[in-house]
Amino acid sequence: MSPDWEAQSTLDPYTKLTEDIDGVRETIDGFGDTVLRAKHNYWGNDDEQGSAFAVEPYVVLPTSDDGLGAEHVEFGLVLAFACSLTHDVSLEVHDGRSNRAR
């Protein structure tokens, strides 16, 4: 898109989920969800020195088979910060929020 913007779409063509509930093992498999994501680097894009900050909004589309993914459209936002502490040590902090039911 541009040096400061990225876009991504992720499609999970096959998902397998195995659960053990009260001693009964159940496996379901099928098509997974679709995720659309954007990322904007406010500063420090691909810079090996200094710091960087980005904002990453995303949307999860419930394209999965029953029981394998989201039951409704989900959305969220991730804030990402990174900085160099020394030549060999860096710090990365990511904080995200979503509307996913818990």
C-alpha cells in the first residue's frame, strides 16, 4: 500500500479442534474464519535503531464451520511499541482489545 501502511487477509482453509469433555473425546474439523487486518506505522517503520509505534485494527469474519471459530463478526485493535535498549537488547510491548465474548 505505502511504506507506512500494510494490509493483510488471512483465510484458514482447514481447522481441526479436539476436545475432551467428561471423558468423551470429540473432534470437529472444517473451514476456518477469515481475518482482515491493517497496520499503520506512525514512526520507526523497519528501522533497526531507535523506536517504533504501530496501530493494527482487525476484523474477524465468521466464515468457519459451526463450532470452529467466531459466531459473529469480531473486531479489535492492537497497539504495538518497540525500542532498542542496547545494541543487543530490545523491548516490545503489544496491547490489544477486542469485542470477543469470553
